[in-house]
Amino acid sequence: MTLFLHLIFLNMAKTISWSISSLPIPNELIARQNIYSLVDYFGLLYRSATDQILDNYGKMRALIFTTTFGPMTMAFPPSQPENLPVALQGVSTDLDWALQVFPYQPMGMTTVLEGGVTKITGLWFQVMDIPFGVYVPVHPSERVPNLPLGPPNPIDSFGVNVVTRLQKLRRDLDIILQLVRWLFIVAQMTAPLAPDAFYRRYFVVTRDRDPDSARYYDFSRLTRKLPFVNSVEEGIRLMEMVAPSLFQKGKFQMYSEKFGTRISEALREYYKLYSPLPLKEPIEGIDEEWIVPIEIKNLFTSAEDFRQQTSVLIFISEKDIEAWKLSIKRPSYYNIIIHKELHLNLRLLDEPYLYSGLDGKIYLMQNIHLGIYEGVDPLARAINVATTWAEHRINIGPAGEPYLGEIPPYVIYIISTASTPVVIEDNSENDQAYLQILLYKEGPKLTSQYAAMLPLL
């Protein structure tokens, strides 16, 4: 009877999802049934995942699992959450390791532009008949394979405030339109051009950067005051120094054909509405001539528009100050969590955490990020963090450089079955001032990530 009722429930609780495909047939309308419950992604990993990532709706969107190469992340369509610790961010892996663990032909990739060089940041694999179904983030690499560009990194979008994203998109568009109008007016004052001719001469569509429109343009170095220029070329040359994401090689950079068309249409509408119409004799001081803008309006409308500085809070209004004063009254701001046990999931924390050891000491545990120094032993970086703390009482953080010179005495611990550190390698050389390093290994689960144990008390 139980099986019978279960079958009835499955037949009644069907979910039909419609989508427009990009591969293999572009713009094809496809219907799929129960794609969010058809695949057991936890089971695909033989239930070996150590952590899960949830989206804003409580759905599981990625699993972090351990391999012989270290931890990896696999993102997939929304699924039911599992009884696993929740991680706030994924873990990247090496490109070659991802291809070995997932021995299938990738269907696409994600890329990023760093210093003018395109680097791969992730691989898309097919699941069922969905070409871009499973995503695996990798360390940025210049070895870009010959693959089509897939959707953006889905893990980046988890936890992103939709309102903040829309505000940035609208702000970017407003700034771009103001800058376009500014140089268009400069052109009318020096060498008049029609809107279409102006667009053909000074605009170009680029496809060598992050295609996400919310991250394509960076106006953090812009100032409110516009420079005085005598030509469009001079204006673009000056703006290239403060807004290179929009101005390069003497032209406006459009992230897509569609966006360029929108800007061109907006310029034509602006020309029709605001161009001078000499219906009568021009009078000095009246709007019969183009007026060159001298500032960018609405450049700073929210705290996110200002350049962010460490330990600096920005308030736009008195309401923001009152909201902040209420927020710091939460108990979490007054309570410090001191861990009595060590677990593998603590390796995913960005911020250092406190651990009370059996020796009575309290340690500041600083995790060491993976993948920042490709090919460098992370142990050397953990030793550098511990050495700097021992000599200067300064925590240089998770992205410290490798230690150079003769390695000082140190001891490496792993996590015991009692969730306490136990010595696995003793290089103290009978020196009482040895450094202490934790290797995240718990039972058969081994990772290549370290944490520097920095004694406080």
C-alpha cells in the first residue's frame, strides 16, 4: 500500500519546466518533467560530500566533496537540501584535476579577463539533456580550451541581493548615457556629427571580458567633475585612465550588440528632443546652443557607490545611522564563539576562528586559501603566517606569500576522532618555540589545506 500511494503521489506531483535552449538547437522551446527531483546529486557522489551550498530559497545548489586531489565543488539545478553542514562559498580546483574527476566532454566554460588576459574559471558539463547542467569552478588559468562560452558562474549569484544588482545596472546605464551625451555635445561644438555617424566612429562591441552586464563596467575611479576637453578624442583619452572598462583604444566599449543598439537609439532620441532648434534669432544665454555638461549627476546615491575601505562605514542618511545602531545591539556582536572541537567544515571559513585547545591555550586559527600561488606548497604559506605572528604578532591573513629561507621548527597536527588536534609530523627539533600547523585531515578524509595555529593566551 505504501508503494502504491508513493506511485500515486509521484504521478500527481509532476512539475513541467519550460526553457529556451541555446544548444544544440538555438531558441528551441523545451519542456522537461521533474528535473529538480529526477537526479540524486548527493547519491552520484556516493554520499561522500562534506558540505552543501544553499540558495536564497533554501534549495541545495552545490556540493563540496573530497577527492584525491583535494576538495572540489559541483553546482547543479535546484535540489532538496541534505543533512550536511552549510558552506557560504565554493572551493575551486585545478583545471586538469577537474577533467580527471569528471571524465566527460565539457559543454562550455566560464571565463574572466585579468590584466588583459582571458582565463578560464569553470567548466560546464551536461546532465540529462541539459547542456549546461553541472558546473565545476576551477582556479583561473590561461590554458583556455576550445569550448563555447556558457552561462556565468552560478555559485556567484547565490546570496546576491537582487535589489543591489538592479541598482548597479541602472546606475551604470545612467552614467554611460551621461558620458555619451557629454562627448556627443563636444562633437557638436567642434566637428558636428549625426547620432548614427557618431556611434559608428566612436563605438565598438567587445566580447573579450566577463559577459555579465552587472560586472562588466567599473566606475569606482570616476569623479563627479568632468574634464574640459576640446575634442571627443581628447575626452576619451582622459577617460581611459579612470574608466578603462568603458573607454579603450579611442572608443566606447559596448559589452554586446544589443546593448550598443540601445545606446544608439537613446542617442538618437536625445538628439531629437534636446538639439537646438533655431526657430528665431538666437539670443545669448538662451538654449539655442549646446551646453557642455561639467559634472556627472547622481554618481553617489548609495553607500556601495563609494570606494570601500577597511574598517570604514559609509552612511548616506540619518536613517542609515539609526539602522546601523540597532544592528550592533544584536547579541552576536557581543558574543565571541570559541570552538571546543575541530571539524573539516571549519576549513571553508574566510575569517579566522578561535579554538580552545586541551593545553589550556586559545588559538586564532587562520585558514590558508588554496590556488593563489599555483604549484607552491601551501605548507610554506602556513609557516609564513605562523612565523609572522610569532615574530610580530601580526596575522597576514589567508593569502600570505610562501615562507622564504630556512624553515623554522614546526609541528603538524591533524584532527583526531575526538575532534582534537593530534601530532602527525614533529619537526620541533626540541625547540620549545616551535610553530603549530593544522592539516585538515579527519579519519579517511584528507585535504591539502592547512591552517596556522596562532596562540593568543
